Amino acid sequence: MDLVNSVLNFVVPPASLVMLAFAWPALTFINTCEWLYNSFFGEDMEDKVVIITGASSGIGEQIAYEYAKRKAHLVLVARRENRLWGISENARGLGAKSVLTTAADVVKEADCRRFITETVNLYGRVDHLVNTASLGHTFYLEEATDTNVFPILMDTNFWGNVYPTYVALPYLRQNKGRVIVNASVESWLPLPRMSLYSAAKAALVNFYETLRFEVNGDVGVTIATHGWIGTEMTGGRFMLEEGAEMQWKEEREVHASGSSVEDFAKLIVSGACRGDPYVKYPSWHDIFLLYRVFTPNVLQWTFRMLLADQGARRTSFIGTGRPLAESTSPRRQPLAESTSPRRQPLLEPTSSPRRRVGPVPVQQQIE
């Protein structure tokens, strides 16, 4: 058996690439025909009911506007209900038939049951569930000084999608509905300072890929993956637990700009209405997947060369009312912790974690 596997290891990869090269034109033609058909005969969202979690900003907000243009009934869910009021007015102005706003914590099953039940009681149905609640970070793992932040990241990015889906699934089955999930290219493309985020997104994608088979066509699943997107999180705005804004400053990323959130939202909603299983923005990222599968060393070498000259890491929190520890030593110094137990800095969430933790010290390395 070892000999057979050795032969197959040598033969199957290049043979598969050759077969794919010959089949690519035919597959492209079939996919194009399917895309055109679904574009003309896609789902009409007028009077349909759409639940959007994480709708208070970024991708979730823009997706709400896109569904509003299609005259759907919207249910906007987020932790920051005050932000939802303005968004609901904008959505009505764009054509939404009605808008229901509710504050909820999507990593709590009870909260998910509440807003799903409210939706069904009011409208009698659920057609699309859009999960956009997400929590990112841009720190190296060794920079974290309080591991309590780790389950917060995993809870929001994974369970914050699983619980709403679990509760809504019976109602989605009734109407041949669809679940749309906001994933990321980091679910399979290794990038530094995103280890926990990448792990959560990888778990999320595998969860929905498996769910796709379990529902057996009764409920559609659209997995949207994106590269660098210009949202509150990438723009440097984050939230404290009590709602006061703070600023995250990463020296090399302050001036970075992401792709258009509006463009990605349009692709997601259009793809969901066509019944697309995947929405990718931009799609050229997929080429790196081939490198990862067939030549992982090339991908590793490429990233090492690209990141080799970035120099020392300098990370700091500003706007929290906590002074930075000044030092001329190259050793990393922690920030002074807040004495108030109520101010708990979290990285930009659209929903809060299941449990509250104390302040997470962030370290600074002085060059």
C-alpha cells in the first residue's frame, strides 16, 4: 500500500493539473451560461424578508442598502442599536418595504432565538439570513498579553454565525431560503498578524461547506470571501465595551486603504439572488490556492520575501485614556491598565462576546 501511495503522490498532482487545463475552457463556458441564466431568472427579493446581523457598519450596512434597493423587508441586528436607527432610515429611503431594528448579541443563543422569533411573528417567514458579524485583529500572537481575548475572537467569528443559522434553519427550509456568510480569503491564505482570525474563518467556511450537504438543497448557502476591504476595522476604528470609540494605530497600516465595501456588498447580494454558492472579491486571489496545494514552499518563500523588510513591530492603542509607557529600551513595555472594570477594549465587533473580560494589555516595541 505504501508503494501505491508513493506512485499516486507522484502521478496524481501533475495529471490533475493537465486534466484541469484541458477542461478549463469547457468549465468556463458552462459557468458563464449558468451565470447568465441565473442573472435573468434570479430570485426577486420584493416583499421577501432578510435578516442581517452585524448591520451597524461596514459590509453589513452596505448589504442592507442593497437589499433595500430590491424592496425587501429588512431586519437589522447589531449590538449598537443607536447606529441602526440612521441606517434604517437610509434603507427606507432606498426602497425597503419595512425595517425592523433590534439589539442582540449573536454569540448568545437566547438573543438569536429572540430576534428570529420576532421576525417570524411579524412577517411570518425568513427568506435570507445574512451573517456579517465579524471581529478582526492585526497583532502577532506573541504580542497578546491576555489570552482572554482569544475566545472572544473565536466566539464572534464562529459561534456568532452558527447560532443565528441554527435557529433560523427551520424557517429557511419552509421557503427554500438562503444563508449568506461573510468569510475571508484568510480562511486559507496565510497572512501574518491574523492567526486567530484566520483560524475562525477557516472553521466557519468548513462549517458551511458541510451544512451545504446536510440541507441537501432545501436551503441555499452562499459563502462570500474577500481580500482587503475598507471597513471600520481596516480604517482603524474600534469600539469599547460601553460604546465609546477608540483608535488602533499600527504604524505601517495607518495609510492603507482597502477595496470598496459597496462593490463587495453589491456582489454578495447579486450572487445570493442568483443562487451562487460562492462570491469572491477579487477572484484572482484563487490562484494562490493552487500554489498552496501544489507548491506550498513557493507561497511561503514569496511571503517571506515580501515581509522581510518590514522592520520592528510598533503597535499601540490611542484614544483609550491610558498613557503609553515610554522607554528607550528595545524591550516591549505594556500599557498602563485602566482602573475601571467597565471599560473593556475589544477589537471592532458588530456583536459582543458571550463573556466580559478585563482590559487586554497591549504592548509596544520601541525601535
